[in-house]
Amino acid sequence: MKWQTNDPLGPFINNWGCFFHSDLEKVEKTLNWQHRFTNEQILEIYHYGMSHTFRYADGTTKPWISPEVYSGGGIPLDGCFIWNAPGIFNIGAEMLGSKARCAKYSGCISAKYLPKRNEEELLCLERHGYDGSHFVAGTNKPGIPWQNEIEFDPIEGGSNCARLGWIDSKRILTIEGAS
């Protein structure tokens, strides 16, 4: 998987693309990491996600990926929030030729949850002095120290949250059709 901090991916992915990249890393895992996304494919999925919406059960709609927000001076302020993790996973799987599909997504569950056989975890990391969260792909196994639970950190060289923080919660992708 490419790092979210890869310059060609642009400032929004560079700054806020950790969940997006961790989701796509799980796609690469379904192919035993034999096929990797290119920068161009990552950007194609990103733009697709911003231009497509999905409907919640209550009838409201959201884009798959939140739009980019700039300051009045053109400075990136916010973006790349994933509203449809299964959609991003599935479009990525289709692009790489994986038969796997994300059939269900469970958000914000206990950090102590142990995934079942057909589940993949994304870890939500927190740390003191940091306003926000950082997401990494988890190993699906408990680890000591807890950093051994990280399968992939999308920040090249590893994030400060992974070095200095803790697992606050997990997000679970239920995968069908993986080899």
C-alpha cells in the first residue's frame, strides 16, 4: 500500500486519508498483498467516492467521502472523511480484481473486541495532546505491547499516535469471498 503521505495523492489524503488508506490496505490483503494500488488508482477511488452518494435507512444521503474544504485563502482545512467504508472497499476490490466484498461495517466498537474469522479490523488510535484520531489497519489479534496489533500504519515511518497513544476503539469490516 502506498503511504497516505505520498505527495502525488494531494493534501487532503496526505492529511486526513488514514481511514481511507487502511480500508484499501484490507483490499490488498484479500489478494495476499500480491497486487498493490497505484497512486492513480487511489486517486480514482477517492474522486469516485466524493462524487457518489449513498442513502441511509432514514432516507438521508451522504457522499461516500466528504468533500474537500478550503479556507478563503485556498488552504486545505478538512476532508477525506469516509462515510461509506464498504463502498470504498468494494470499488477498490473490483479495481484490483479481488472477489472479496465488504458485506457489513460496524463502527466504533470496543477496543477489546476480537474479530471473527471473516472480519477485518481498523483501529482508531488516540493520544494525549492530539485533537483527533488516527486510523491504522489491525492484525485481528491481541498484541503485547499493543503496537503489535498494527498491521499497517498509513503514515510513512509510523505515526505519533502509534508510538505514543492507545487503541480507543475499532471499526469492523465483514468480508465475504476472500481467498
